[in-house]
Amino acid sequence: MRLSRRRLIGSLAAAPLLTACDRLTYSEGFREGLRAAEGLTMRAQRLVMDRGALAREFGAADISPVFRSNGTRRPGSQSYADHAARGFADWRLAVGGLVARPLSLSMAQIRGLPARTQITRHDCVEGWSAIGRWTGVPLRLLLEGAGVSTRARYIVFHCADDYGPVRYYESIDMVDALHPQTILAWALNGALLPIENGAPLRLRVERQLGYKHAKYVERIEAVAGLAAIGGGRGGYWEDSNDYEWYAGI
Amino acid sequence: MMRDAAAGMAGEWRLRHRWPTRIWHWANAVIVIVMLMSGLMIFNAHPRLYWGQYGANADHAWLEIGSTPTQGILRIGDVMVPTTGVLGRWTDGDGMVQTRAFPGWATIPTRYSLSAARRWHLAFAWAFAIGGAAYAAWCMARGHLSRDLLPRRGELAPGHLWAEITAHARLRLAKGEAAARYNILQKLSYLAVLFGLLPAMLLSGLAMSPAMDAAWPWLVDLFAGRQSARSVHFICAMLILAFVLVHLAMVAAAGPVRELRAMIGGWYRLPEERA
């Protein structure tokens, strides 16, 4: 094959840096090297951050006029539509996996549990932020109620929204699962959670980025490892697009 | 030996940059390019900037790069600048029109990927932080700062400053013995980068981290909000880009071979005095 002069000059002059970077980006070995930074970041942040350090809580005056929604705005399944039409009266949250007493709770039961309300800032991985008032049940209460095993190292959230053939899933470790601000929220800004923000239940894990805050949660599973969950990296975006599992930055 | 020639003679060789400076310089040359280009890709995920604690699509952005069906547009405040071909609306390598903010030639990776850009950015941020800390420790131990960078008596006098500015504007750069040391404009710009822009980048970057904000709440207060920190991060990145461009231009004007040789091997040959 003959290389045209123009192509030759182009590949010699303008492109080499970008080509090299692109090649590295899609080389699995280099990618693995970049991924090492994620572990370093997590260890460093956990080192300087008190286990129970709270994300900032704001005042009512600081709330965003519009709380932007992102990702799924309305799950497409018929069963979700039916639940939504009935006001999620029959929605149940299952708590299972490595627990002594698996639970199945209705929304009425969940709303009857002790709740925590917090005005916090939601930071999307894309860069935007929105402040909202969340009310929900501390995840810790549910896990303790179910008698979570000491062998459990991660909590996986199975969701009702579809991404092609798979449903959304996310996971956090026990440090975040037992954190006082980690709640399963059922209200936003004083009203029941809107569908675009994850009705009837969404996770708030305030010290991480938005994609960790699973919406439309229908099942919680305590597990010892993430290898058997989805592609093994702990979440939908982690498996499908190589986003970080630890999203503290 | 050539290096033992009489003091201050043109053509004399001086040890200009010690090895930690040289290593840090070239490591940062790579790091800054990667951080800048991967940062532009991260910006592309949400090409709007805000002031304050929060900011999303419904809120007022002070800067936005967007597009109409025919044009790319940069908006700063109320000023709209058409940027078709460069920002907001451009043609990629396959001849396809794209409407992302920064074009493929300016980003890492070329094709849109927020996750890949974050991997690059957050890994090289560690290299930047560790390298910077090591270099700062060496500078303190060896007195590099007070010996070579802090202005000396008289250098900040308006008359001297003005003379340097007019000399630079005419590209009449120092020769002979005077070229052996940094001039006051160099000193001030290096100090502004070392103690202004680079720490601001690090702190505003960390202030965008929700975990760091929980660990160190003062971090986000320093910038009066996470979205302000994001704006500061972007502005400082543009200022660093401006510094790099001026730096390259000055290297070209001062004698690129001489300057490059000094930054690679350390030795600098004093330029000839003007006749």
C-alpha cells in the first residue's frame, strides 16, 4: 500500500501525541496502570477522612431551584409503570444475601421507620451539582434489622431501570453502608420522591459521586465480594464504561 | 576546559539547572499536557461553569460552550462569540460534524469518553502531586527559592520592572552575564505559577471531591462552593496554558537550542554580548 504524502505528513506532524494517547487509552495494560490510581485515591481519602465524617449539610435557602435528574428518568418496564400508577403501594424492598433474617418491606413500612432528613449537595461525575433535601431510612437500620453477617463486605443495590439487557446495579462497601448519612431516600424537598429522581426509593451515599446513588432500588444484597455481580467491577457504569468503583473524587 | 573561562564571558558555560529541576520540568511537561487535554474532555461532559455551591442546567452559567444547528458558540456572561470549527461545532477526523465543546485534537482521548479522561486525569494528578511535593522538599533543602527565584534588592523597583518589560516587548533579551540568572519577569511568572496557579489547581481539584469536602470542609469554603472551585480550576488551567505558550515563545526567542540544551543537560552557554 502506498502512503500518500499528505497522510504521511499528517501522521508525522499533527497526530503522534494524540495517536499515542489514544492507543494507550485502549491498551488494557496501560488502563490497568491508570486504574491503580483509583485504589491509591481511595486509600488516601479514607486515611485523611474520619470514617464517620459527614458530608456538609446545607440550609433550606441553599436548595437548588430545580434538582436536575440524570440517567434513567423513567424506567421503561410495564411492571414499573403499573407500580407508578398505583403510587408504589405494592412496591417492596427486599433485603437479602449475607443476612440472618431476609426482609421484604412495603413502602408504607419503610416510611414508618425512623427517618433522617438531610440537605446535601449531589455531585454528578459530569461536573454539575444540585442541592436537595432528602428524607429516608438509614441503610444501617435496615442492615441491622436484617442481621447483616460479619462476612458481608459490600452492599449491592439492584434497581428497576433497564440499560439495554441489564438492570442498573451499584455497590458500596461497609464503611459507606453504615455511614449515618447513607439513607434510602423516599422524599425529595418535602415531597415523595419524583419518578425522574428514582421513585420510590433511591440511595444517598453522600461522600461519592452521583452514579453511586442508585435509583429505583428494589433489592439490597449483602455480599462478601463483587466478582459475581454483573461484570465484576461492582456497578453498571463500572462494568460498561470503566468508571471508577470508588467515586469519592 | 571551556567551563573555566573568565567570569561572565559570552560563550562561558554555567550550570543552569540542577538535576531535580530538569527532571521536574520534563515530567511536568508531560503531566501538564495530559492534565490539560484530559481536563478539556472532562469539561466536555458538562460544558458550563457556575459560581457558588451548586450549578446544573437550570441554573445560570457564567461560561458556556454550546452550539446552534449551524454554529459553535462560546458564551461568557452576555457576550457570545461564534467559534464554529473550534469550539461547540467542529469536524472530526472522519469528516463528521461534532457538537462537543472542545474538539478531538485538544482532548485525551480524541473520541468522547468521560471515564477514560477521568482515569488519565486522576492518575496523572498523583504524579503531579508527588512530583511537586518532592521538588518542593528539594527546593527548601537547597535554598533554590531564595537563591534563584526571590526578587533581589532593586529588582521590584518600578524603573527596573519597566525597563525589563520594554526590553521583553522588543525581544531584546539578556546577554552575557545577565543571562546567567532569571530576570525579574521570569522570576515573577515562575513564582506566580509555583505559588499561585499550581496550588490553586491542586486545591480546587480536591475541592470538587465529595469525599475531600467531608474530610476537609475548609477546602470547599476556600472557594466559596464546589461550582466556584470548578470555575477556578478551569480558569487556572487556561492561565497555565497561557503560561506554557508564552514560555515556549520566550524559549524560541531566547535561543531554543541553548535553552533546550540547558534544560536537558543542565549546562547553559552564555549568549554573546550585543555589539
